[in-house]
Amino acid sequence: MKPETSHPDETPGWFDRKENVRKLLMGLFIGCGLLVLIDLIFLVTGFDKHPYLKWEQWPGFYAVYGFVASVLLVFVSKYLLRPLVKRDENFYAEKSNTNPVKGGSEDV
Amino acid sequence: MFEAIPPAVIYLLGALLVPFLKGRFRQAFALAIPLLGLLNYTAITEGVHWTVTLLDFELVLGNVDRWSLIFLNIFTVLSFVGILFIINDNKALDLSAGLLYAGSAMGVVMAGDLLTLFLFWEMLTLAAVLCILARKTVEAGKAAYRYLLVHVFGGVVLLAGILIHFATGGSLAFEEIELSGPGAWLIFIGFGINCGWPILGAWLTDTYPEASVGGLVFMATYTTKTAVFVLARCFPGESILIWIGVAMVLIPIFYAVIENDLRRILAYCLINQVGFMVVGIGLGTAYSLNGTAAHAYCHILYKALLFMAIGSVIYRTGKSKATELGGLYRSMPWVCVFCCLGAVSSSFPFFSGFVSKSMIMSSAVKLDTPFTTFVWAVLLFGAAGMFLQAGIRVPFATFFSRDSGVRCKEAPLNQLLAMGIVAFLCFCVGTFPGMMLYPMLPNPEASYDPYTVAHVADQFAFLFFGGLAFTLLIRSGLFPAEIRATNVDADVLYRRGGPFLYRIFDRGLNGANRIASALFIGVIAKHVCNFFESGASRMACWIMTPVWMMQGADSEQIEDNRQAFFRIARKGALPIGITASCAVVMLGLLSLIFLLEK
């Protein structure tokens, strides 16, 4: 990813290098995989989680809930809430302001 | 051992004296006040202390139980951290406002009667307004004014509630109140305005982003949490609070996703987390109330850390929007680390949020009804949303993401130190809750162990897959773009509704005023005035006109006569003969009327 404003004399930071970002992503994917694996081990060994609800005993329940909740949250906000409530950035600016900044939000 | 004094007194005196001091002496003094407060805290014991008689009322400045002590503990810790955070600028207004804020909040949690509570409640508003004004921008001035209006309204509602409650036979003691009758309901709503309830709490996300960098640390710590405290004391187990809490957990988190201002994102997440506490109060079990107290404690810590980190960024760059920031890990590595620690503290095992949030959720699910299971599911959803926003997106957009090109210095040492202390506390409380947190909880018999293998594994899975969803959404471009926009929230009611009402009243009332003015002053008053001034003279002229005609005067003469007679009559300078004959005529008329009446 190229920096949008140039600081060409800088050495790129650790997170600017693609291989490092890839390492981080791999770490995340492996972590997720391991956590699913742990849940499967619980299932196979019949480990009692002492759940309050029977769903909590299902393997991957929390993983699925976390994932689905996040995606649902983002989609509802993006496709339902934003069209409803989005206004220009200067929505609350004073009416007497004779020179409103134009195109604040629409041009993105 | 020394005698403790009311903590509010220490802080309020400090706030009053700070402006009179200068330079290093002022800094040392401002830092000494919270340290004194901390020392004083260690000497405060449970029981009723410090009663003052005012008129016929007995004000109780110290009604101390386990509830007040745990809140007093975290309030005192945060007062030191907050003052340390702003000490480098050494501004009298900021320091005074901070101390006043802390002192008032402590006054509320120590109050033993509703009048004392109200007094400190209003002081909280004053302190918050000063914290916003300390930003010294035009927008901050307007926001402070809005904050003042909303909270003065809230204060009036609360006062009306207290008075009606008292007048209808209620007690002025600050204790559990049954939610029936207008007095109790008004108190309930007055508390709710400060607590950030849906619609009533729109002031929070409206004004927090305009506050001064340091002032917001105090605002985020004290106002909503004192409201949680008073709700827990007066209305534990009111089931309507569960619904209110659920709405607080759910609605703001959607707004957070599409918000651009980082401090407003955090403010939405703050309401979401206060919603957990309100649910805990509504459930009203020993476990859930413990959860509320514990979560208030932990949430104050990690939210202060997040607000301080973003505050440092604003302090150095002057920017607060996600669209203007990014890639700051190069310039502010330490702040980046502390922000990430704050983010992690909101949910991860071994940090503070983990050991308290789950207390409330498990207390809901323990009740084992379909409704409480639904509440649990919503709370779990809210926890995911909160982690996605405050936990991932805020640090990501500020310190990583694309490089905004902004370069600045690392935050000042005192700010780093303040963040370091809080980060350390987040870790200690999260890792050793049995030592640092649980012994302080209001119901010690309701014990809780968050560190079971299954719970930790489940929580990691929950958070990792939330993170995975964020990563996939960002990389696929599905995550909503950061947009410079205003998202209309309930504050539109007063920000647009206020001016709208103003225009309606301007047109309506001023219009009525103009018509009334034209009618009464321009027409009626003029004629009445004319009548009393010259009406009698004019009538006399009409009466005399036929007399002059009979005397054979022509119209010109009659006009001359009339003008001369009018002048004389107006001055009341008629010859005695005419006056006398008029009197005779008048007497004759009166006699006639008298006879006719008979």
C-alpha cells in the first residue's frame, strides 16, 4: 500500500511492509483455526463446559455468533441506518453562514 | 489513624484554590489534591458520617456502604489519572474543572439524602460545562450551551421529582424508591437523562466530541457512572430498566459503525457499555448488581484509557476524524500501544472488561427465562459490536489503516504516564480480579469466577472471529467507507427542533403581539384617549349646532361658532350661565329618569 502523502525520506514502518501484514493475517487465520480445533477437541473428549444454555455447548457457537454479529452489524448500519440518517457534514451549521462548504459528503 | 473528611470538600476547595496559584506550585498543588483524596479514602469507613443541618433539613454528606466505596475508589483513582493527564498544560480552568468534576461525583456517591444528591448533581453539570468550554473553540461554546440546557432541564425534572416525592409523603433519604407516582417517575427520568438513555441521552454523543481533550476523561468517567450509581441505589430490580438497557446496548452500536469522529464512536460505545450496567440494575439480582458495580469500575478504566489515547492524538495533531487520521503508529508508538491495550481491555481475557461484562451476561442467562435469554443474546451482540468498534476500528483507523501523512511528536510524558497507570490497572484488575476487584463488590456472597477453561476459550473464539469478520469486510471493501457526514440522532430534536420552535414562537407570538399592538394601542387606545380628551366638548358642539341654526347663522358662522365653542369647552372655561343651565338640564333629566323608574 503506497502512502497517500509522500514522506519519501522515511524508511517504511513495520506495518507498511506487505510481508508483515501477511504475517499478521496468517496469525489471525491460524488463531481462528486453532480455536475451532479446541472446540472440536472439547466435543470429541466430551468436555463439559458447564453451559447455562445448551447452545453454548455446541462447537463453534461463540465463533459463529461473533462472526455473524459483526457482519450483521456492519451491513445493517451500512445499508439501513446510513441511508436513513446521513446528512451533510454542515447539517447543524448556522443558517446565517452564507458560504457553506459544498460537496462535503456527497463526493466521497 | 486520622479522621476522614468528606472527599468532596477536599476536591472543591482544591478547585477553588487552583486559579490563585501559579507555575510549578499550581501543578504540585493540583496533583496533591487527588493524592490527598486517595489518603482520605483509606480512612473512610462504612456508616453514616458528616451530617449538616440546613434550615429544617438534615443533610447527610457521608452515607457510606459497599456501593459508595467501590465507586469512590475508582473515582478517586481516576481523579489522579485525569489531573496527571492534563498537568503539563497547567491551565487553571482545566484543572479546576477536573477537580470540581471529581469532587461533585464523589459528593453524589456519598450523599445520604436527596437534597445533597441534587446539590452535587448540579455541580456535575457545571463542571462538565467548564470541561467543554476549556476546548476554547466556537463549536465547543455552542456545545457547552446545549449541554447546559439539557442538563438544567434534567436537573429541574429531578428537583421536581424530589419535591413531589417529598410532598406526597415520600422520604428525602437517598435509598430505594418504589417506582410509582409522579415524584418517583420524575426522579427516575432525571437520573435517566444523565445516564444516556435512548433519546434522553442524545446530549452525550452530541457534546463529547466537542469537549477539551483532558476534560473528556473526566466527563466519560463521572457523569454516566454517577447516574448508574443512583439508579442502582434507588431503583434496583425495576424491570423497565432491562428494556432501557437493551436499547442502550443495541441502538448506539449501529451509529458507531457509520460515525467518522473517533471520540463520537467511543461515546456511542460508552452508551453501549453503560447499557450493560443498566441491564444489570434492571435484573436486580445479587449477581447482576455485582456485575453492574464491577463493570462500572472496569469500564471507567478502559474507556478512560481509550479517551486519553485519542485525546493525545487530538492534542498533537488537532484532528479527530477517521478520514483525517491513519498510520500514526510511526509518530506515536507509545500512544498506539496504550490505545491497543485499552481496546484489548474492553473484552480480552486477562484484562478488565472480560471479568465484569461476563458477570452481567451470565446473571441474565442464569435466570433461565425466554426473556432473559433474549437479553443475553442482545448483550452478546452488543459485546461483539463494541469490540468491533472501540476494540478494532478506532485503533485501526487512527494508528494503522492507510497513511494519512500526518506526522507529529509522541504524546507528552505526563500523558503517557497517565495512560500507563490505567493500562497497568486494566491488566491487574483483569488478571487478579479476586484480589483487585471482587472483594469490593456490593454483594460479597455472590461470587463469580470468570476464568474457566471453557469461558476463556469461548471468549477468544468470539473475539477472534469478530476480528476475522472485520478483516474480511475491510479487505473486501464491504466495510462502510469513512465518510465526512453528520448522522442524525435524537439530538436533532433540540438542535433542529429548538430553532424550529423558536421560529414558530417568533412568527406566532410576535405576530399576535403585532396585531394586538396595532388594535389596542393604534385603534382602541387612541379613540378612548380622544373621547376622554375632547368627547364631551364635541358633544356639546353637536348640541349647540341646532341652537345656532335656529338663531339663523349660516354655515360659515356655525363653523366659526363651533370652533370657538370647542376651544372654550375643552378648557372648561364656559360662562357661568351656560354651566348653570347645563346643570339645570342635567337635573331635569335625572328627575325625569327618577320619575320614569317609579
